[in-house]
Amino acid sequence: MEFNELIETRHSANNFLEDVQITVIDLEPIFEDIKLAPSAFNLQHAEYKVVLEKDLKERLC
């Protein structure tokens, strides 16, 4: 995919596929990589909250 095509087709991720479940095992390596990535405004100290329970997700929405 070309960079311009990526930009033009990118959308905000607010509505996810309901039948796709992400587990803690899936998330752990992602967060390990995030800690190593450079960030704007020196956000390496950022803290992320993960909500996996469906009813709690709905309440947060």
C-alpha cells in the first residue's frame, strides 16, 4: 500500500468488530513495543488502561 493511499483510507477506530476479541496475551507485546517507540511530547511515561469486559466497555461509551 502506498503512503498516500494509507492516509486516504485511514479512519478513526471508534467502531470495532464485535466478534473479534483481543486478549491480554495479544496486548502484552504491543504495550512492550509502545514503551520503546519514540513519541511526541515525551509521552513514554503515559499510562494506558485496557477494558476487556463488554458491559464495562458499554458503560464507558
